[in-house]
Amino acid sequence: MIVGAVAHDTRSRLLDTAVKLFSEHGVEGTSLQMIADELGITKAAVYYHFKTKDAIADEIVTPLLAELNPIVEEASARRTRGAQIDHALAGFVDLIVRRRALVGLMIRDPGILRAAGRTSRSPTVAEVRAKLYMMFVGPDPTPTDMITVHILTRGLALAGGDPEYADVDDETLRHHLLEAGRRLLGRPRRRT
Amino acid sequence: MIVGAVAHDTRSRLLDTAVKLFSEHGVEGTSLQMIADELGITKAAVYYHFKTKDAIADEIVTPLLAELNPIVEEASARRTRGAQIDHALAGFVDLIVRRRALVGLMIRDPGILRAAGRTSRSPTVAEVRAKLYMMFVGPDPTPTDMITVHILTRGLALAGGDPEYADVDDETLRHHLLEAGRRLLGRPRRRT
């Protein structure tokens, strides 16, 4: 039991450390050895948990997709387009704020999504992204609609994960991202 | 003369190669040796042109700032807020499209802007960015205004530099980015 708990703890510390180093050096610029050194463990100990950097990247990306997917599913069950947009935007912004270090990393470093794309887990990044986009633009988008939502979703994620806002508390950041997102999507201001 | 021309050619090929490798591996994940190998020259030949990666990053970023700065200056000379926004947006989008590989790299990899930030050239990234932001939000922005323009400018740059649109020709990409930017900023549609 105790050994299991220690292994579990090492695994989650290892993932946190990987996110930190990936953010600082990029996925390409980070080695398993660097992760081991930062944690003060041997490379063999890292290897016990993850055989490759891809496996680490996958383990980082998959939980995010697992959180975003039901948000988009719930949004699609709303009756009006306005309610669909509002639900998808609020859920997406909430996820960005709660996981801002990770989301910023995913947007900035294509390496981590390439790694996740090599895995066979479902839902895939492409599937969840397509469903999220459709919530914002509807089922029959023009090319301009598509690029608008591309700008909006990546801009939100990049802004939310920006070191410039690292000291802003969750509630404040959520409020401003949501207001900015609503404004950019042409949604009416919410009464507060 | 011929020797000078060859050196000049090597220098510009070196910069192109650096942009390519920085995009693939991140600034952190790229070494002067990798640049030399990709070009099929010696590391000493790279060193003849640039002593450090920072110097390469600086040489990449500085011309972009030199192009963006007069656009923002021109925009600020326009009389109405609408004309200021339109001029700044059109110029910014045009720069993104013409320099899309570079702009995408600058947005995704903070390493290159960190390197540029270490230099003393003017105007700096921070100065040009502040002037661009002011064109979009006016002189007295709220926090939501600031985050809105942050989302918009980075989203535009990230979308323009996305490999997904690498096959889209300049005119088409410019059209869609501009329309999307106008829509996101709440500007009226242009007559075409």
C-alpha cells in the first residue's frame, strides 16, 4: 500500500515536472534525463513510469480532452444556438483557467499535440476540437467562420496560459476571458 | 565582391534554416550545430555570422518590429477610432500573412522573444505591442479590453502561422483573417 502510494506520488510529481520543463524548454528541448535531474531521481525511476516522452505527453493531454469532451456534449444538447455558444464558451474558459499552464503549453508547443496524436486513445484532439468549433459556428460554417473560431479558441487558450496573467486569480481571469470571449463572439453582455 | 555576396547568401540561408529548425524543435531544442548540419556547413561557418542563438533570434525578430512599427504609427495618425482600428488591423494582418512562418514561431515560442528582449535595439517588442494594442482598444482600456485585444492579436498571429493554412495562398488567407478580425472587433463588413 505504502509503496503504491509513493509510486503514485512520484508519477504525479513527474507529470508536474514534465509540464514545467516542457513549458520552459519545449517538448523537443526536454529529455527524460532533465526530468529525472529536476526531480532528483534516476533516469531508471522515470523509465519505470514512462518509457518515452510521447507517453508523458499523452498522459498530459488525455485528461484535458476527457474534461473538454463532456462540456461540448452538454453544449450540443442545448436548444438554442445562443445557449450552445454560452455553454461551450463558459466550459472552455473554465477549463483554460483551471488548467492554464497546461493549456498554454498545448497551444504553444505543437510537439505535445503531435505526441498525443500518435496515440490511439479516444476521443482524439481532432475530434474534440471539431465538436467545440461546431458549437461556436454552427453546422454549416463558411471559411471565415472557421478562421474566426480558430482565432478565438487559440487566442483564449494562449491568453489564459500567458505568464503575463500568472498572478491573476482564477475568478478574475475567468471573468475577463468570458467577457472578452462573449464580446468577440458578438454575444450580449451578461448581467452581473 | 563575390566573396561578400556568398557571405550574404550564407547569412540569409542561415536565418531561413534557423526559422525552420526553431519552428520544428523550438529555440531551446535547436543548437548552432543542428543549423550547421542542416545547411551542410561547419559550426565555425555559422559562428562566423552569429556567435549565439540569441543573436540569430534577434536578427529574426528585429525586421518584423521594423515593419510593424510604421504601420502602427500611420494608424495613430488617422482621425477616427474606426479608421485607426481598420488601418492597424489591415497592416497587422498583412504582416502576418507575408511573414506567416516567422509570426507563428514568435507567438508559439516565447524563447525567441525572450532572446530579442535581451537586446537593446529599438523599438522593442514591448513598445510596438503596446502601441498596437492602443490602436485597437483606445487610450483608456479596461482590463477586459486588454484581454480582448490580447486574445485577438495572438489568435490572429497563431491562426495565420498555423501549418493548417500553409497551403492557402496569401490573398485568400489575408481576406479571411481580415474578415474574421473585423467581425471579432465588431467592425462593419466591408463592401467587396
